Amino acid sequence: MFKKIVLLLCCILGVFLFAAFAQIDRNSLGTARDTGVSGLWVLANISFAGMRAQNHQSIFWRTVAAIFGFPGTILSLICVVEGSERAYGISIPKRLP
């Protein structure tokens, strides 16, 4: 129940932040740069959630993904069970030996 409340609060906060950023006037060059940064942030979060779900042992890559995906990685720490083979409701194939 606690995880659902935290997820709901994060979603509400995201909507407010999106509304605030939508009101900022940006030029096209800045938008392209921010799109690249947002893409890196999303990929880092997906990577961190996948490594957590598969119980990946590499401390280095987990740290890199956590840094580039912060603060979304905090949500992954709460919602994704270590070694569960599932991240955000999606089954992740087991790693080959």
C-alpha cells in the first residue's frame, strides 16, 4: 500500500513539474539538447530497473545507471524487487549462465 501511495505522489509531482516546464519559453536548439538529456535519463532508469530485477552483480554499472537516472532510480528501489525477474509489471528474461 505504501508503494502505491509513493508512486501516486511521484506521478502527481511529475504532472506539476511538466506543467511548470511547459510554460517556459525555449528555443529549438535548447529543446533538442533537453530531449537528448531526457533520453539518457529514461534509458538509465530502465537499465537500473532491469539490473535490479535480474540481481545484476556489477556495482560499477549499477552506480552509473543510478547517477544518470536519479531521482527515478529511487522509485525503482521502492517498486522493483531485487531478483524478481519483473520490473514495473514487465517480465524480464532470465540471464543466460
